[in-house]
Amino acid sequence: MATIEYSTDDGSTWTEVSYQKFWIENGNGRNTLSNKAKIWVDRGINITANDLIRIKIDGVNRFEGITINNGKFNANSKKIYDVRGYGYEFMDEEVSLNLSSTSPENILSNILPSEYTLNTSTATGITIDSYNVSKRKKNILRDVLDRTGYIIRFESDKNVYFEPISDRGSLATFDAQNNNVAVMRWEENSVDTVINKVKVFGTNENRKVEGSAEDSTSITNYGERSQTYNFNYIASSSEANNIASSLLKPNPRDKGKIRGAKDRYYSDNIVNYELDLIDSSKNISSTVTVIKQRIYDGYIELQVGLGEDFNVDEYNRNSRSNKEKSESGGQWSDIYDDGNKPVDNATENKTFYQSTAPSGAGESAGDIWIDSDTGTPYVYEDGSWNRTVWEDVSSDPDAPENNATKNELIRQSTEPDPGSYEDGDMWVDSDNGNPYIHDGDDWQRTTWELISTDSNAPDDNADVTSDNKGVWDYSDWLAKIDADHWFEGNVIVDGTIGATEIAANTITANEISTLDLDTDELTVGADKTYQFEFGEFQTSGETAMVPDTDLNCYIGTDLRSMKGIYSDGVHTDFLYSLNDSEIQLVDAITGKMLLDIFSQIGSDYANPIGFQESGGEIRIIPETDNTCQVGASGNAFLSMWSYNFNTASPERFGDNKDPLKDIQDYEVNQKHEKDLPGYVKEINDNGKEGMNIGNMTSWLLEQNKAQQRIIEKQEKKLNNLEERIKKLEDRE
């Protein structure tokens, strides 16, 4: 059970809030700088930016951090808060360091605030000759991680752990058949995670420093997969060689995503532990490291395998590398020559970024104006702005692509860390081509037609997952027909058109007037590990949509659910019949009991609740008498509505049927049952008597009113007696 609290006075006092849901995300410094969380609460909650949030699970503090806004509303009118854990608050601070013969541990100590404690399980043993930089702390942190190959973990108590990958040892076995575990995604030995040749340029005081490293065995096995990086702190060739060696990744790495619940629910930070992952249905048996952990209310999602954060890590490194190609000051001739550097004393043209053409701003030949509405570039020539394309602006190989904007563009299969990007940055999912735009807080799904009004922007659903054209034109088809003889008369030759010849989304209902396929002629998801097929239902001979192997594929996901599913029957392997009167429905992912039909809910507890039919109506009853409850003293319902409330343990009347007598006896002999008002008395199916609480309350009120009338009469008599006594006293 989780508790969410907030503080407006820097943690002196805390206020608990009710929540709809939450998640906590723990990373390793490479995929996310520190921990973060997101909470969904009622719209009336008034938490503001920079307030503190903490989340406790089973009474233990599992997260603490700072809100970054005043909340935003979703379609269900819930208020959503993004919270950044401790560590984020100082990452954007710029600092100058001038250290010599220093260690990575010492560099970290110089950027951590005094209230943080650095813990290092294994000393790096590395000495960096010189570290002379002025940059943001998050970039210094990543310099250290690149140099050492270590990871970093921030905890809610402001302890910081700097440790080698997988240094925390083995945590547990995650067996999909024997534990509450589901493998959501898995890729073994991904060659895309290999880097076997690295060149490093130092761009600090000695501008021509460079180093390199390569793994010849890996190059032989997987081909050359090279990367080039720039680091502005490197001032010696030996240091350049050292960091080049540390950045080699010669062997393919596993990557995947799993979900755990119940016996595999860990609410503490388990990043950098190793797991023994087993799923016999998918032939998975591997030891993997936890790269990222997301904790929900009742289950966890883990990104595992050293290849899982490869794309994010490489993107961050290349982004910093591009920014550290050169520093201000000096001459162009001081900079390492990449074949495109300007001559010394070259003049600098102006660049304008706005929605209207600059006018009267001191324009000169060669100046560039970028239309901020469309991303279209213009060059100032002969007294006017002339439309151009990016490839004509500069011959530099690092110039922007045509129609590029000033924002960053990321193309990878995993979601980039939202905290590392800014409003307007774009991420394209390389698995499916879907575009996402950063809104300043998180990635938001969009469509191609909304990204740019430029006539060269891609169409919606255009294929951006390869360099091929989205749709072939007439000349392309003619060339292919002539070269490969795809057609014989009006028939396409069998086997001549495959997936490589048909781009994604190019054949729709408009192109096919009638499609009549046999059950074995269509497979959906052929580019994935498991596919949907259309086959014959075993018992009826009717068509069925089935996975190609048992216990695979999904309809909808946890993030993209169907609005409704209509069927005369739903059958599942997770619907177990325990006996003739008991059927249970169990969640395949979390292992939670969803429904116990016709018999019980919570049969794994001492006193379950059951369903019972009586008179054509369904009743909810405890399995045994005088057990179970609705709500609790600490978790009560806001209100309860019913036409009748009946109690099975009423206070009974004594032998005297006078309603003004005390309620004194729980048992009434059979001969006195008639003394109870009929509208108060209730009898259940077993003949046991109870009382209707609503009618009983009304009856008691009537009795109180009767008592009040008697009291008023007695008071009048008393007043009359007092007056008579007073008159007698006066006569004497």
C-alpha cells in the first residue's frame, strides 16, 4: 500500500493526498540523470511547482523529489504532477573545474552539493592528467561515466552510489513459468549495440590531440562499427587513447523489458542488480542487469540487458561531442582540420530565426534567415531573401538536413530521457516510424502533417524507417518490370514482390477493391518475434485469428487499450475452474485475482466474499457468517446509498412490549416475536431474524416524539403543583 505526501515548507510538515495512480522511475545515470516520478491526484489538490513530494510503499520512503509545475489535467480531470528526484536540482548548474592528476571520484565530489554523500564500492584506480572545464554539472557527470564505464544511482536520502556495471550482484530468478513475471520484449545479442572502433579528439588546450582504439576480433565477426567523439577536457594523447578504449563495446548485448508482480514486486531501487531471466516458452535463459526500473502500485517494469540503454547513451554522448568540437577564442588554424574549417579571419554572417523576413536589420550577402514557422532556409543575395535548401547553405558534412529545424531530432527504438531534451525536440520511433514532439515536460505523440507546413514535410504514416522512398513512381515500376519481369500478362509472378519492394502503408483499401485470402495466406507482424495468423478453429472449422505459438501476442497494450470488445464468448487460459461452483479469473501479468464468478472473491484470504442467487437476484455474501466488512476505519467510503439496511444482530426488546422500556435482552422467546413491530422485523432465508435499520430508526424517532409529549405533559403537571404549593405557602 502506497502513501503520497507533499510539503510546502521544505519538508518540515507533510500532507497526505489520495491518488489515482503513480509511478517511480529509477535509472543509472546513462538513461536518466536521476530518479523521477509521476502522480495522478484529484483536481482539487493544490500542489505547486517546487513543492516536495514523497512516496512511501508499505511505510518505507521509496522516493522524494521536487515538482516541476503546478500540475496538468488529463481527459479524466485528474491532476498530473511530474516530479524530479534529488540530483536533478543541480544538474543544470554551470561550474568551472581546473584539476590536475585527479580521479573520477574527486571530480564527482567537486560537483555534488554538501548534503549529498558519495559512496564508491570499488575504486576506479584511474588518474586523469588534467580536467580543466567550464560546463554544466550533468555534462561533467557524463564525462566521468564515459571515462570509467561506471553507473550512478541517486537515492531519496541523498546517498549517491558510483559503481561498476552489475556490481550489486545477483538479486533473484525471474522465471515466467514459476514466478509472477511476464517478458514484454526481448532481443538477444543485438549487433546494433556493437562499437568496435573508436576515434577520440581532444578539443581543449592542445587542439590536435587524438587517440583511438579498436577490437580486431569484433571487426572480423561483425564488420567495422565505428564512432568518433570529441571531449574538450582531453589534453594528452594517452588520455585520448584511454577513453577510446573505455568506449569500445566489442560484443553484442541483450536487451529487453519485463514485468513483475507479487513475489517479484520490488519497491526498493534494484537498478544494477543482476537477474536470472527464464522464459521457456520463448527459449530465454540469460543473466541480465537491471538498467532501468519503473515502480507502479502493485507491479514493476524493468528494462534489462546492457544493450537496453545503448541508443540513449550513444545519443547523449554524440550530442555532447558535437557541442565540444571547438571552443571560442583563438584561430581556426588551431583547430584540428576536418577538411571543412574556415580560413583564419573569416567573417561571420548573421543568422535570423523568425517567422517574418528580416528587414532593416543590417542584412548583408551571405546572411541566413530560417523561417521559424516552416524551418525553411533563405540566403540574402542581391538585396533580397532567396529560398534555398540546407544542402546549398554549407558543404560541411555536419550541416542540417533539408527542412531541418533548430531543435534536436532523435531516431531510435526506445524513448529518450525526457529530462535531457527541450520543447520542440523530435523523436522518431525507428521501430514504427511514429513521430513524437517534446512539450517541455514529456514526449507527445503527433502526426507528420502537424509537424511542419513546409511542402517537403512527410505525409502522415510515411515510411521513415529506412532510406527508401515511401511510394514508387511510374518510372520506378517500369524499370523494375523490365529488369525482373515481375508480370506475365496480367499476373504477378509468384515470389517476385516481397517486403523489400512494398514500403509500409503504401497499399490501402483504396488500392484493393476485393481481397479474398485463404486462412494460411496472411500473417500480421512478420517483422516481430511472434505473429498473428489466420487459421481454422479446431472444433468448428471457422476462421480464427491466432498467435503463431501458444501464449504469445496481445490485443491492445497497457498503454493503448481497446475502447470495447464485443463477443458472444470470451475464453482464456487464465480462467481456472477450481470446483463445480467456483470459477476464477486471474491477471496474466500481475497474478492478481480479477474475479471469482458465482462463488468467491479473495479465496486466498481467510474469509472470502461470494456471490449467491436468490429469487432471481444476485447477493454479495461472506463465505461464513459474521465475517468480512465494507470499508475500514482508515479507509472508509465517502457515502453509501440503499433503500434498506438490515442488521443480523439487532438489539431486541424484553418481555414487556411497552416501547418505553429499556432494550435489555438479545434473545426473545418465540411467544414474544409478535411484540416487535412488523415493519421493523426482517427474516432472512434461514429464518433468522434481524432488524431493518432504516425502519428501526424511524420507529425510534416516533418513540422519542411520544416520550417528549409525555414529558411535556408531566412538566405541565409539575408546574401546576408548584404553583399550588406556592399559594399555600403564601396563605400561611
